[in-house]
Amino acid sequence: MSRDSEHPLKAHLNLFGPALIVTLLGFLLAYQFVDPAPPDHIRIASGNKDGAYYLFARQYREYLAREGIELEVVTSAGSLENIQLLESGRVDLAFVQGGLADKATQGNLVSLGSFYYEPLWMFHRGELEINTLTGLKQRRVAVGAERSGTRALALQLLGDNNLHAADVRMLSIDGHEAAEALLAGEIDAAFFVASPKSPVVRSLLESESLKLMSFGRADAYTRLHPYLSSVLLPEGVVNMERNLPGSETRLLSATANLVATDRLHPALVELLVYVGGRIHGAGGWFEARGEFPSPAYTDFPLSADAARFYERGPSFLQRYLPFWTASLLDRLKVMLLPLIALLLPLIKIMPGIFNWRMRSRIYPWYREILAIDRKMVAGELNVDNSLQKLNDIERKVANISVPLSFAEELYELRRHISLARERLEKWRNGTERN
């Protein structure tokens, strides 16, 4: 079959095929820049099972499970060990007490924000009169386990009061062990850095044999240590019937930060901050509604992905689609580049090229017909040869295949061939010469 009689489908493929191939290559190239999918299994360091970190980590695990992500909870001695676990790559994220960024030895850790206030509670035996930390001199004091954030903060505050190991009998215990020792009278005081939701803290707050020290110099400590805040425990908030505590109590508070390695997938960063809002956003004894999570109170560098989330909130896709669907569409947005840069311009110019291709099968024959007309006007015409030539043109035109949208132009060409033949016949009969 000649080119003129080429099937319309084949003509379309010949015309649009190269454009589609170029666009496909553009998509394949763009796909190389698509971010990998987020992992479906991550690990979080939570502290010991007695603390609020562990309780909150379990809540995060439940939320993430609804999105098809398994969160493995790894217990530890506390914030300092959590930092070590992060730096060694054994966990992907961890709860870390504020003010401990200087304990990190590597620069690959970022904060997803602060998620709630984590007060410092200093309980002591009720018969003792301890109004300032200097009152702990020569006392038996639980300062927290080794590698815990409680110990790091307690030692720092004791140091502010010039109290060291020679002045205070420091015991490296915390959690239930420290609480039981305090209730049994085996020690005189104990430090705890924990959320009021911690079972240990709640049990000590309700104990009739213990007292909670109020930090009357809280403002001074916050000036010395900017990562600390001064918070107020209202009278009666623990137990209204028993009016516990019996008066407003001033506490020092760090914030609990969610810290991750800088390799954590951006989609997971945004999901974790979003889940943090669901868990911590309702407020509590110290937090106002909507105050947390927050980009403030962080001493680790804030993750760029978390910063964007705090600034803009969840994306349109995240608001209305399941996590994995939203993540896939967000990662594939780079695929819009070849669509915009290649496919759309090609779609715009292809119809014009197609029209030109189809008309190029029709219009060149007019050149032959016009040439016969000019010879006829110039009187240089060989009628028999010209009629034969028109017959040949007509046979070839009859084999031209074009889409129906061009049928009118094809039939118009055939009509002009017939008109040219009539003029030649009149020429032969002498009509046109006169």
C-alpha cells in the first residue's frame, strides 16, 4: 500500500508515536527523582515502663498502626540513653528531655518539636522542712538512674546550689524503685522528671506522708537555664475532695521533645507531628489547649519537614486521604514535570502538525492542476497529454486515505480535477480559444 493510502490509525501512530515516546522517556527520567516510599516499620526509644514516655509511645503505636505502620517501642534508662540509641542507629526516633542537646556527640539528630511540659518534681518526707534545694545537704536523695534525663537535670540544679557528691548522698535510682524507697523512709527525697500522667508521680502526689517542694526561685532557674519554664500546679488539681495540693505549687519544667535522625522519611515526620497534635493537643495540667506540639522549646535543630508542617499544617492530600495514598501522590508530584514540560506543549502543537500532514496529501496535487491551467492560458498546452495527466492524478487521488474530517477537502480536490477536465475538453473543442 502506498503512503497516500496509509491506514488512518497507522498515520496517527506515525505522527503521535514519537511524541509519546519522548514523553514516556521524560516520565522515566523524572521517576529517578521520586522519593522512596516511607518504611512501614520504625523504632522509638521510650524510657522505662514506669514513665510517661512509655505510655505515650504506646499511644503513638496505636495511632500509627491505623495507618499501616508498625512502631516498635524500645525501653531504655532515659533520655541520655535514648540519644545514644539514636546516634547508633538502633532506633529511628525517641523522646528526649529538653536541655540535653549538648549531650549528643553527632550532628545527625533533629527535633520534631516539643510535645508537652515535663515538670521536675522534688518529693521529700513530710516531716522535713525543705523549701530550697540547699535543704538537701547531707540528705539521702534519689537523683535518677544513670543515663537518664532526670539525673542530668537534678545534678545541674544541685550544682547551681553548690551541692555535689560530697554534700549530698546521691542514689542512682528512679521510677518505682525511688518511689518505694521514699515511701518506706529509706531515703529523704527524690527527683522525678515526668508528665503528671506518670503513674509514679500520681501515686506520690496522693501520698499523705510526702510533700512536694515548691520552687520559689523558679524564675532565677529559668534565667540560668533558658530551656526550663516555670509552671504552676493549681491548688486542688490532683484531688479536689482532699484538696491536693493544698496550695499553688511552683515547679520547674523542661519539655519532652520527639527527636529523630535526619534520615527519617519526610512523610513520617509530618505524620508524627500530626499524631502528636491528636495526642497532646487537648492540653493538660500545665499545657493550654493547642499549645503542643510546638516548634518552640527545642534545643536540637528543628527538622525542616517539621518546620514546614508547623507553618502550613497538613497538606490537602493528608487531610482527606489515607496516609499511604497521600504519600504516594505527594511523591509522584515530580512526575508532573514531564507532563507540563513535554506532554502539554506536544498536545497543543500536535493537532496543527496532524492537520498539516493530512493536507499535505491533498494540496500538492493542486500544483499539477495549476500547471495545466497556466499552459492552457499561455497556449502551450498538449490537450491529450494533459488529459492523460489529469486521469493519472485522479487515480492517485482516489487512493488517498484521510480521516473523515478531511473528506470535504479531498472531494473538493476531485471536483477541481473534474473542472480542469471540462476546461480541457472545451479547449479541445475551441470554446476556450474564442
